[in-house]
Amino acid sequence: MKTHFNFRQVERSEEMIEYVIHRLEKLRKFEWQPMSAHITFCAERHACRTEIRVSGRGMTMKAVVEADSYADGVDQAVAKLQRQLEKKKNRVQDHLVPSNTRSAKLERASALEDPETPLRRRRSA
């Protein structure tokens, strides 16, 4: 995963960079290759703002968190991105299931409306 870091009004820290890269490894299981991440750390008044933008294969997801520390912000932002990617992955998987196609749903709806049409033929015992 390609990573790009911006530090606005914050000193650059190699420890924070290593921490972010370690935390972003959780997102590898979603396999949206090639994936790149843009991480921005910004100091705003009394809050530490962390913004992570992940993009790959025609999609972009973004998480912005204000927390007491940058480490907490990174953890929360990665958790947000993980939820977003899981949701996206489930949508794609559900889309590929033949029973979830529009024609199958219409068939089921029409079968429920018309009591004459049996949903299944029962085996006689």
C-alpha cells in the first residue's frame, strides 16, 4: 500500500508514521488493489485532527476524527474505514448472489401475491 503523509502545524514523527502503517495493515484483507492512503495530521486549537483517505479500484473512502491524541485518532479513523470497507465488500458480494437479483426478487414478490402459484412443490409422503 502506498502511503503519503501530511503534517500541518505538527512536527513530523517517524514513530507516528510507523504506527499508522502498522494500523493500516488491518485494511489489507479487503484486497482493493492497488490501494493508496493519504494521511493528514493537523493541530486545531485543543484537538488533534486525523484524516485518512484510502483509494483504490475506482473507490475512495475517507475518515476524519478529532481526538485527544493522534494515536487515538488513528485508531478511530481506521475503525471507521474498516466498517466502510466491510459494508462495501458485503454489497459487492450480495450483488453477485443470483437470488438477490432484481428478477429473482420480483419473482418472489409475485409468488407471494398470487396464492395460486405454489412456491415449492411438496413431496407427498
